[in-house]
Amino acid sequence: MPQTVLLAEDDRAIRHALERALTLEGYQVTAVADGVEALAQAHKNPPDVLVLDVMMPGIDGLQVCRVLRAEGDRTPILMLTALVETADRIAGLDAGADDYVVKPFDVEEVFARLRALLRRTSPAPAAGAVPESTGREAQVTDRQVEAAGIRMDLQARRAWRGRRELELTRTEFELLELLARNAGIVLDHSTIYDRIWGYDFGPGSKNLAVYVGYLRRKLDEPGAPQLIHTVRGVGYVLRED
């Protein structure tokens, strides 16, 4: 059965072109022109993934994200945006989006990001499955990961630093889980891109840095050691100083 995509884009030319490309790629697509229609369709026929333009008349893509997340809807959301400033992208992540593509975009990049988002919603591995390689500091079970003062419930998709629960988007949760599973081990940029997005966007991409920065804001506490460290020219590592 084909995976379903709800596409909301007010630019008719972009909407039709992307709808056709997604259909040829094998997706079942419902295309709408604004946020009001997007919410109505999301409630009527919940899709496997949403593709939302940020700037739409009436209710924009950010508002659609906020409404769905407030309702407890965790369907992965890919944002299409012409806004290139980091603050604009962070606003999308803060609203509940899982990833974004900047216009003008290559349709192959859209496909790659959709595949990565949909992989994360596939059924969890059966009990006893071998987890990814972990560092000595990490304690990993089928249900839980603990490392450097971080505890993650993988089935409930909840995370804590100490006794404080962290409010994480899907992508932030996946990134923290990857770092926690490999606590004490430096993961290079290419490895992180491959595990989280399924695609290496190259040395010029700011995507990973944006997510790491946003995750740090949620993790860091006054007077407490920083947990995510940058290893210049290589990547990132989770550890307590």
C-alpha cells in the first residue's frame, strides 16, 4: 500500500509539480492550497507525512504545525520555506516541524528527507534486536537509553535530564538518542546525517548545526556541565565534562 502525503502549498505551479513528482515516486498524494484545507484533511484522512509551505494565506504552515502538535498529533512534518535565516528555521522547529527544505529545492532532496522521516515511523525492532554500537558510558536496553545524566524511554518517546523532562521534536529526539547510544564516542557529520536524515547534505549545510544548537538549549542548565560537545572539523559527542 503506498504511503500517503498531505501536501499544502499555495503556489499553484509548485503544488502541481510537486504533487506529480511525488505521485511518480509512488506516494499517494492529497494536495491542498492553504492551511485551513490542510487541517481539515489531516483530521479527515490522517496522512503518513505532511509537507507544508510556511507562508500560506489564512492559516500558515507554522500555525498548522502548532495546532496538530497541540492535539497530540505526532505525524512527521516537512516544511517548505523561502526563509533562509536561522531564526526562521528555528521558528519552524519550535512550532513542531521535524525537518525543512529551503526554496528553490531539488525534488530529490525532498524525496530523501521524506524517506528519512518515514523510516523513523516504521515499526520498532523486535525485542532482542542488536542496537547500534554504543560507548561504555551508555546503558542501552530495548526500551531505554541512559547516558551522561540523560534517560530516554524509547517506546513512549520521552526524555529527561535528571528529573527534568525535555520537550523534544521528533528529530531532536532521534538526534539525542543517537548521541546517547554512542556516549563518549565522537560521531562525524556524515554519520549523523546518514543516521538521522538518510542523506549527507555536504559540508556547506547548516542543518545539523541548527538542530544541535536547538537541542543544546533544551538540555543545558545553569551551573550544570554541557553535554553535547563540538569536535572541530569532525562532529559531535555526548559526554559530561
